[in-house]
Amino acid sequence: MNAPAALPTDFLAAVEKLIPAERRFDDPLSTLAFGTDASFYRLIPKLVVRVESEEEVVGLLKLAHGARVPVTFRAAGTSLSGQAISDSVLIVLGDNWNGREVRNGGAQIRLQPGVIGANANAILAPMQRKIGPDPASINAAKIGGIVANNSSGMCCGTAQNSYKTLAGLRLVLADGSVVDSEDQASVAFFRQTHGNMLDQLAELGRITRANTDLAAKIRHKYRLKNTTGFSLNALVDYDEPLDILNHLMIGSEGTLGFISAVTYDTVPDHPHKASALVVFPDVETCCLAVPVLKQQPVSAVELLDRRSLRSVENKAGMPEWVKALSAGACALLIESRAASQSLLHEQINLIMTSIAHFPVEKQVDFSEDPAVYNQLWKIRKDTFPAVGAVRQTGTTVIIEDVTFPIERLAEGVNRLIQLFEKHAYSEAILFGHALEGNLHFVFTQGFDDPLQVARYEAFMQDVTQLVAVEFGGALKAEHGTGRNMAPFVELEWGNDAYQLMWQIKRLLDPQGILNPDVVLSEDPQIHLKHLKPMPAADEIVDKCIECGFCEPVCPSNGLTLTPRQRIVVWRDIQAKKRAGIDTSELEQLYDYQGVETCAATGLCAQRCPVGINTGDLVRKLRGRNADNTRAATWLAEHFRTAVQGARFMLHVANGAHLLMGTRLLSKTSAALTNASKGRVPQWSSATPQPLQRLHLPKPSPQDQRPRVVYLAACVSRAMGPAARDQEQEPLLDTTRTLLEKAGYQVIFPDELNNLCCGQPFASKGYAEQAEQKRQETLDALLKASRGGLDPIYCDTSPCTLRLVQDLADDRLQVFDPVRFIRTHLIDKLDFEPQDAPIAVHVTCSTQHLGEAQALIDIARRCAKEVVVPEGIHCCGFAGDKGFTTPELNAHALRSLKDAVQVCEEGISTSRTCEIGLSQHGGIDYHGLVYLVNRNSRARAAAAP
């Protein structure tokens, strides 16, 4: 059905009563931002609603059903076929959809739709179990989307997808009715109220099973990976109508109902694994090996054609021999997993023996070494982003997803390559899950020219004819039908099956309000409409493919915008400006939502397939608005005064606290911060006291101990413990005590009070002053370390990261606390772990430095129980954002207090992060050195 030109007034009034204003969005920035998913389609919703309960979903659906208003559900927005966009009402999930319940020692898990797939697996990992589906997007995709799309992946195949591992489902139908298959009372009530619907489903099942040709076709189609159309196998696999209903929901893409909870039968997650890469001389030989491997104990077999190997051959760490492979080479990346190492070795022997008779051009033998293993999988995982990284600005990356019968895989691969050449997609690459005959092909496409759209249309006509008609394959194996393949469902399935799907749709959604034009559409051109523009915005972000992988680690996700949304809106602003359209309203909204509330710590770059740091764009935009250049230059040249000023401000705040008390000062400070738009920092009970005058001893020429240069960060020099903190020793003193305990002579660089890594200037957009301070500090460190002879210890990880990024002078050995303790102290100390649990916050900079696991490992030497809160990646304090934009810090840490209930103390490696963590966690957070110092003693010298 078509969306109305405007939403009915009565409907909107009813929604306003149901959903608070802060969770309803209809402004131009929000609707554009939320309207974007990972596909190459775009619709702008008229209203976005963030729901926090099933009751709200029920209420919205009842209202929509009564007013005939189309609605679309959105989980993570990582789907690729246009199934998560709307030009009517878009319903997105809030925080309260994260419930999980592990059952029977991990044999089952019940999940709400907002749980990220990887988090579900992390919960199951201690039991060596996992959920069956393993999509490439599992670190971002949510359970609601994984179930609704019947997503699979590299190891999942057809045996472990959501359809096959479904144990229970709770769903909301289009009329707002709820049924939970695990609740007998719910089922009984649903049978009373919806008996006619269930009877009709049962009848459809009987008719389908009685039609032997159709039933045989359905069974054949689902021996392949297939997500084209509805899951008609439900009609032949089950005769109980509620079972049919539940399994029809799998892969229905939000067109039949809302999935409120799902129970999975989990699958084993074997701890021992090994991988090999075998390169065959041609596609035919490669594909002939696949059926042989399918009979062996393999967990994954990934095919990579020569084009995909070529796309990554120049990447850092790639073996040199990849460049020399022949033009027709085709590779298989093989993985095997087992419960024990001995069984794994047996499996490897079986696998290699089975393919020993095939000619091989190049081979990397099975390896259990994580470095080798990860490098092999990096080849596979880098292929898709490699195409995205080299595409022309203004084009989009399209990844198609088809299945060929495995016995015709070689022919299918070659025919696809011929189509690439016929339609001039010279950059296209081909890879996929070989065991299932499931191939992905990636190409770039522009949609700003009618000729380009016509080329795409002709290409897709040829692809659909090839796959669905000539080969009897599936047009969508795991990415869902969406809008992309809706016009071709009948071509693949035939008229009988197609009409059966429409019967199901009209039975379960008689008003047609659930995600119209997705899976089934009466518009044969729907796949060519609402194509997403990808206009140039800034070279920093022009390679963004809008996949959404960045979003789970962004601290402003759910407060304002995510990195993907920041890029989407900035693209739109730039395109409108070029077209002469007024963007003042958008830019005004963007100033706060896009720029002010970005932490700019760059965790998004770690998740981005093409390595985009959206924080770089934000810093650039801040630089354009940085109109206090003279003041920044003066502060850079008189940094000692800036540190003294910070101490003075802390003195004032401390005095105000003594006079006013905690509650009144907190309230007054919050009001001042808000009124001044962040110019007056917000005080909290975790705000540090000022550090008194530093006492920096001079080195003694007679001291023969090994030297370490200690760079105390400016925050460590200005900030002492908070007044409420049980630990009142300053970080500087504790650090020096620990270093001396390990046998080091501690050296401080000259002019320490005037040194700064430059981060405070960089975060505000003053790049020139930032680099000036960084270089001054590096020069001082080179001198203090005697030309790089001595290691340099920096007590704050963000400062360390700032100093070592793009460090040209390889004489300098600059360490953050984690790396220095790991490499220089552990072998000099004996540890006595404490009984009290400890909470660990891994800062953004620690993650960038690659020391996240090392931090956790060190904490485990010091405490018997270590708690790493789920879902907190960046605390959002971001230097001074916790003072000036406190809502960002509060939002990022909104789940912290519940997560650390069993702990009395937390640790981190950034003094400013610890302020926000202490405030919102309800426990004191300290530097890592406090924990290490308290739970270690100097190791006794070995006897001669």
C-alpha cells in the first residue's frame, strides 16, 4: 500500500498520548538519519518512534491497524535489501529490548530483539555454545533482524539458521495481538481469539502438502540457502498451525508481525580451530573440490575468485605470492573446529587426504597459530571493504547474494563472471560460502545517471534469469528479499508458490500495513525506485558505505546521532548546498547532534570496514568554528598557566562544595552548564580536588638502577582524587611507588608543567596548536630519555595514543600504563590477587593501542573476579565533554551502575574517564597502577 501524503491527525494525536515526546521524531534531521539503513535504497519516514516495551508496540500496531497507516520495524539497520526503511512510520528499538535468559546450561537461550548477536555469543561462550546464525554483521546486527531476515553466515549453512534452531517465539501480529509459543495460557487465549486464522494456516498447510509438485519444489528449494519470499517450508515441515505461524515469521522481514522474543536451541562452539588456504589453478577444479569437502569435518569453506584475491593483494600483511597467482586461480579458505586438539588433528588429516588428488597452485597448510589463522581470514574479510575503498565518489557498493546448486557451482561462477564483463562491471569480485553454493558478488554502481540505472536494470534482469530460471537457484541466499528482489519472487518460485505467499500476507496482514513493498510487491519496478544518493561530502567520509557496523561502539548512539548518521546528514547538507537549497535548519540541528555530542575518540574507525574515523570529520568541522585561535596559541605557549588555572578552578569548585554541599552545588552547576551551553563545566561528586604543588626529585648520578622517564599527563598534574574517594594518594605518587618497587629510577622530563600531548587543542579543532605542543613534548622526551635510550612511561592512555600516532622518530619508546606493566613490570613483581571483584573499563585509547586484552589480563593477576561491563565501549567523557556536555557521558554510561553492582572499585587508564565512571558507576574508579601496586610485591632476586 502507498503511504499517505501526511499521517492522519487522529493517529498522530493518539501516538502522542502513547509515546513520550523525547521518543518521537519528525524533524528533518532525525527522519533523514533514522531513514537510512545499509541498503542502497532510501525512504524518509514521516515519523520515527523509539519503543521501549511490548505494550507500546501493541498500542502502535492497534493504532496503525485502525488508521491503515504503514509501519516498518528497525533493529540495527544492517540489512542490505531495503527491508528496514519507510516513508510512513518507522519503529526503532530502545534500550529496554536487551533481555536474555540462558537455559539448561546454555543448551537454549531466550533473547529479546535488541540483543546484538555477538553479545548473545559472549554470554554463551563460557559454556562453549553459540547461536546458530553467524552473519558477517554479527557485531552490529540485532537478534530481531537476524531472525526476521533468517540471516546465516560462513559456518551456519542451512542446518543452524534461525528456522532450524528455533525453539520458541513471542510475536505481535498486525492487529496488536500477542502470542507466546512458550506460554500455554497465551497460546490458549490466542486460539480462542484467532482460531479462524489458525484454521486457515492449517488448511494452507494441508493444501500445500497435498500438492505433491509444489511440496517437492519447496523441499528442494530449502535444501539450498534461500531467503527469497516467505518461508514456505513451514507449510510442509509442520502441520500444527502455531508451529507454521512461528516458522513463517522467520525470514518474513517485518511483513507478517513483530518478533518480541525468540528462544534458540544453541549449537556447540568448539574451542580448537585451524584454517588453511588452498589455491587451485582454475574455477572448475576449485568447485569440484567443494562437494568432496562437504563430506568432511569442515566448519566453513569460503570461495574467493581471482578478482577478490587481487582486490586485497596489496594490503599490508598479505603474502607476496598472492600477486603472482595465475589469472584463472580460485581459492578455498577452509576451517575445521573440534572439541579437542587431538580430534582437530584427525580432522585435518581427513580433509587434506580427501583433496590430495586435486592440482594446487599455492597452499597455506592448516594452522592453529592465531597469527596465521587471523591473517588467512583477513584475506576473506577484507575483500568487500577493498571494493568500497576504491570506488568512485558518488557511487554505492552493492553486494548481491545468490545460490547455485552445488553440482553446478563452477558453471555458475563462470557465467556470473561473463555477466560482469558483459555489463562492464570490471571491478566486481566474487566470493562466498562454497559448501552451500552461496555466492556474493560485489560491484560499484552509480544511480545519479539514467544510463547507469538502465545498466543496473539490465544486469539484474540477466542475473535473475541466470540464477532463478537457468540454474534453479535462489536469488537471495541470506540477505533477505527486501525491495531488491521483490519483483522477481514469482520468477524464482512460479505462480502457485507466489500466490500462496500472497495468501499468507493477506491472512496475517489484511490491511497491508506491515512493511509494504517488501518481500512481495505489485510494483515490478520497485527495485529501481527510491535509490539512495551517495553525494560527495568530504574526502574523510566519502568512502562510507553506510553499513552501520560503527554504531554499537558510539557513545552518542541513542542520544543524538551515530557515526553513520553523522555522515548521512552531512552528505545531505552538502548536496543541498550545491543545489542551492537552504540548509540553515539542518545545520542548526547538526551543530549539536552531529558536532557537539560527538566524542571524536575514533572507535568507529575500528569497526568501519573502510577505516573511516568520523571523529576526524567532526574535528575538522570544529576547526572551522574555532574562532579563538589567538587564545589557543597563547595557551599553547603558556601551558603552565593553563594547568595552574585548572588547579585554581578545582580549588574554587572544592570551596563551593564545602559551602553549598553536594546536592545544591550539583543542581546549581548543572543549571549553569546548561545556560552557558557548556562554557561553565558541570561539577559532580566525582570531580577531583586540585593537586597540590608537584615534588619532582632530581636524578642522582650515583643511582645505578635502570631509568624510566615518567611523563605525567596534564590531568595527572592538575587533578587529585575526589573528596569522596577512599583512595587519597595522587596518581603521580602511586605510579612512582610502583615503578620504584619494580627497581626503576624515575626520571621526569624538564619543563614538565609546560608539556602537553596536544589532545585538548586537537579535540577543539586547533590542529596547529595541537601539533606544536605534541612536538614540544616529543623533543623533551627525547632529551629526557637520553636520545631514546630509556623507556618512557605515560600515565594516561589517551596522551600516549596522541604521542605515538604517526610517530616518525623510532628512537622514542613511549608506553601507556598497560603496555609498560606488561612488558617491563610483570616479570619483576609477584602478584597476590584480591578476593574483591574489580570492574575494568577499557578506554578508547587502550583499544586503539591494541592493549584491551592485556589490561584485562593484568587485572586478572590482581583480582580473582574481573567484571567488564557489556556494551560500554566509550565512556563519552572524551577529554572535557563530561564537564561541558555531561549528557553524553551520562548516556554512554547509563547501564554502568547495574553492571558493576558486585564491585567496590573500578580501574581504567585515563584520569578524566575515571571521573565519569565514578559518578555514573557509583563506585570509585582509579588508575590501573593503584590495583597493581596494592596487589604486588617486588620479586625476590634469584639465588646465584
